Amino acid sequence: MTKTEPQGYNINHLGTGRRKSVNLSPENLIKTDFIESDTNFPLVIKPSIKGVNLENWAENNRKFVNTELLKYGAILFRDFKVKSVEELEQIIAAICGEAMEYRYRASPRTQVGGRIYTSTDYPAEQSIFPHNEHAYSLTFPLKIFFFCMSPAQSGGETPIGSCRKVFERINPTIRDRFIEKKVMYMRNFGDGFGLPWQTVFQTTDKIKVKEYCQSHGIEVEWKTGDRLRTRQVGPAIIKHPQTGEMVWFNHATFFHVSTLEPTVRDSLLTNLQEEDLPTNTYYGDGSPIEPSVLAHLREAYQQEMITFSWQKGDVLMLDNMLSIHARNPFVPPRKILVGMAEPYTPQCV
């Protein structure tokens, strides 16, 4: 399978040394395929000749990359020999501008340089349920990049799925109910579980927390002992700004206590009242989401997941509205880095 794009390429950009200038189109420099022969998700792009620099190739073919991303929802760049945090930042900049700062956090991450972070720092033996990045937030990244510096000894895959197919699997009656009622996210900070509010909001100033929440439609309730509870109502389905598609995009399932692994869920419910859980979700009017609905949604996500083994140097680029991602348990060490880009605030919110 070969992609075509009528844009030339200067072979000086293949490496750092000086070489004779030759007009090469993208199909001469890359080859494309899919992880599995019976599915077109994700698209895999590899260099077809030695020495292709991913940053320079992507910068010269930004339109091609973005067009393919909108078509497929996910692109895996493989065999480009990407090695460092700095290279990842440069690749992100070449495709879509500088990386975003990780604000209004929901998972523990370590900043490794610039605006590049570790993937979620959860215990290796735990899995992470499929989700869109920051789907609970008023502003979220349109693109997310994963970079494999070193794969796990075993496991540690990042399963991905097509949101288009997830949307099709969801019962239309359930979709309509969420369109009408929306989703309420309740979060608690400072109760000994989950992230402290100082980490989530990247400040120790309560005034700044209040200002951020007011500007993002988040209700703030300070509890005793410097603890914080927030409530926020958001849409379950929004329109993609480029394709115009209606997309299932929310954390109704991911944040719900019933989605947690049983040992984690039982520990939390033993120590906390429901209203004090680190995260939980309801319909927008505050009424509970039925267990049968949550089970249906979890099944819709899980049925569409595709798993591939990481290779050192892989860069996975997702349209964050068209693709979901997860994580499998693993045997460490494992080092997968993450960068987010193109902050977007839907007008419907």
C-alpha cells in the first residue's frame, strides 16, 4: 500500500550532513501499512529509505500527516529511530506547534523536560481503562503523542480504539439520554486518595484555584482540613471541529467508581463515602447513571480496542477526539512519554 502526495522533499533534510538536492515526493520516502490486515486502524508510517528524519519529513508534509490523521484517527510512526525527549518535542512542533502544559490534572505524571511527561504513573500491575485525554475538561488537546523510549519486559501495551466505532456501538437511546442530561463530574482532593488539589491545579493559591474553576465552569466547595470538592457538568457528545462528526467524548465511564479494578474500588468504598470519592460521575442533573448503562458503555469501549507491541523509538499520534487509549499491566522497566498539543474549547460548552 502506498500513499501519494504531490509535495516535493529536499533530501538535505534526511540527515545532518550535506547531500545533493533531489526532488522526492513523500511516497518515495515512506511506506504505509496497518497493524492488522483486516482493519485500517491505526495507519502505520515507516521510512522507505535510510536516514529519513521524522521531524523534517513531518514539517515538510504537515498537511499530508493531518489529512491522514483525520481519515484514520491514529498514526504509528515506526523505524524512524527517534531517541530523545527533545526529538519528541520537535516532532510535535513540526506537526502542530508547541506542546501543551498538563493542567487540571486527573492522573499522576512526571515532567521529564519541556512539556513532555511520563505516561500515567500508575502501578505496573494495574490496567488503565480506555478514555480520551482530558475529556472531562472544558479545554482539552486535539492531539496526543506517545513515544516509546523503552518498552516493558512484557505487557505494557497502549491499546487504542476508534471513537467512530465506539459511537456506533452505543445504543441510540443511551446516547439520546446523555445528550439530554449531559454528565456531571464530581472530584475530591485532600482525602488521602488521588491527587492533591495543589498538583491538579499546579498552584498552592486557593484564589487561583477559584479563578480557574470560575473560568472553566467548575463549582468549588472547600471542605474542612483544606480539602476540596468540585462539580462540573459537561456534554457527552460534541462535534469534531474539522470533520463535523458527532463524537462520544466524555469521562462518564472512565471516572465512575464502578469502572475501577475491584480491589481499588473496594478499598475506596471501605474508606470513603460515595460523595468523597476521588472521582465519580452522574447524569448532569445529579441522578445516578444506571449500572446497566455503565456496563453497556464499558463493553462498547472494550470491543473496539486494538493492541500492538511497543518498539523502541515508536511515536504514536492520536486525534484525541477520534481515538481512545488505554494501558495494559506490565513487567517494568517501561518508559513511555506523552506530549499533548492543540488545545481546543468547544463552542457548545
